[in-house]
Amino acid sequence: MSRLSVQEAAALLAGRDNLLILTHRRPDGDTMGCAAGLCAALRQLGKRAFVLRNPEASELNAVYAAPYWAPEDFSPDFVVSVDIAARSLFYPAAEAYFDRIGLAVDHHPSFEGFGEASCVDASRAACGEIVYEICRELGPVTPEIALPLYAAVATDTGCFVYANTTAATHRTAAALLETGIDYFSVNKRHFRTKSPRRIALEAALYQTLEYFHEGRGVFLTVPLSLMEELGAAESDAEDLSALAGIIEGVDCGVLLRELPGGQWKVSLRTGANGRVNATEACRLLGGGGHAMAAGATVSGSLAQVKERVLGAVDAVKRRDP
């Protein structure tokens, strides 16, 4: 596998046609926004490009990629993955293309190194920053390209409040805003609007907080029964893991969300003090991500999963100052 610069990645894409772009399991705004923005940039060059339909996409994020869904009979000549760090993050339809990935674009320190070529920069807050630079090399960044990329960058930084946000992140956002996009609507949809079901879901979570590490850590649990009871959809559960970060004194928040088949999605969010490295903890659980935001999927009962997660956190935590 060869590691490419942004310029080299753009040149590789410019020389290809009939492209298919892959997103990850339980897609967030970053992967969907990257796929949509890159697809728009490739079509602007006259390329035939599509995004592989992701059945796990919530209505909140699917809106960006929906105009670019690939027809069922589309046979690609070149495959690109965006914001996917590990093979375990490929949903079944995407998994079928794993051995055909020509270019992987990612920003996770835990990137597993797949694909014939990759363009990876773990210093970037969002994969959208990298894709923006690739699109800029491919040609003018139009509002059609810029809007989903803004969504990608904004959602992966919590609207620019997470500690991963850098000066480069703001420069990217500024360049995207200068294209004239309706960024207010994106921010309103993702950060300033909650459904009644989401309000009820948050209220239920706060009633069942379980602290550990003398109040510095907290478990938030979302069983399937709660989602069913509230009639909550996938979009209602977006970024619930961020709730732990607003609790005073907490620097290690664990969201456990039950999935069908006896599995639990683990979302770990940790503080900028570095007491717990989220990537290292989740790697012990078979997952990965960033130093302050990572995830994994763990099988077992709720009690067993909590024990495993706490064991992983304890194994990597730094000695308290």
C-alpha cells in the first residue's frame, strides 16, 4: 500500500472513472458529507461516480448522500473509502468491495492500512478537511461540493467545540462558508433541533447515570427496549455520547447502546487532560478511533460489557496527578 499526499490522491482520482465511494457502518455526518462532497467534485470533472447506498444511514445524514446513491446494477472500476478506519466498520454491502479499494481517505490514528493507496492524516479533526483539500485540487469547490463537506467538518467537531478542533479546521470551514452555502440550516438541523423523542431519550439517560472512578467516569445506557418504548429512530440517537462531556468533573464517558443479536455499541469520549486514551481503550475491545473519541462493538450481557469496558479503561488510564 502506498501513502499519498493530497495532491497525489487528487491526481489518482482524476485519472479514474466509474468510481464508487464507500461510507462506514452507522454513518455519521463526516463519512456521509465526505462521500457526497467528493462525489459531487468527481461529477464536476465529468466522471461517472456514485456513493454506495448505506442502509444504516439516518434521515439526518442520508440527505447529503441520497442524490448520489449508486444504482443496484452499477459496476465500479475504482473504489474509494472515506472516514473508514477498520474492516469491522464495513457494512455487508461495502464489505464486498474491501479487497478492491483503490484509495482510502481517513483521519483516524487507528487506520488499519488497507487499500492499494491511502491518504491519511491523523492530525485532522475531520476527514472532511482532507476531502476538502482533495476536492480543491480537482477543481473549483462549488456550493454543491462545499455544503456536505461543511456538514462533515461541523459534525465531527461538535460545531467546532470539541478539543480536536484546530486552526486548520477553522480555515477549512471559512473557505467552505465563502462559497455561499446555507451553513445556518446545517447548524440548526444538527445542533439546534431536537425531536420530542430525543428529549425523552436524554431525560431517560440522565435518570440512569452510573458513575465510576469516583465520579470522573460515567456509563450511559440505551437498551433496545428504551428505543422501542419511546418510538425513537436512529436519528434521535445521533451523538448521544456527547452528553457525558457536559457533566461537571467527568473526563471519561461511556455510552452503551444495545444492538440486535446481543451486541452493544460502545462509544467512549474522554477529556483533553489525557487521563484516558479512548483509542487505546477501544483497541483492547476490538475497535479504535481517536485519543478522545473512539468506539467498539462488544457482545455479551450489559453487566459483562460494562466489566469489559471498565477493564479496558483501567488498563490504559494514566495515574492520577
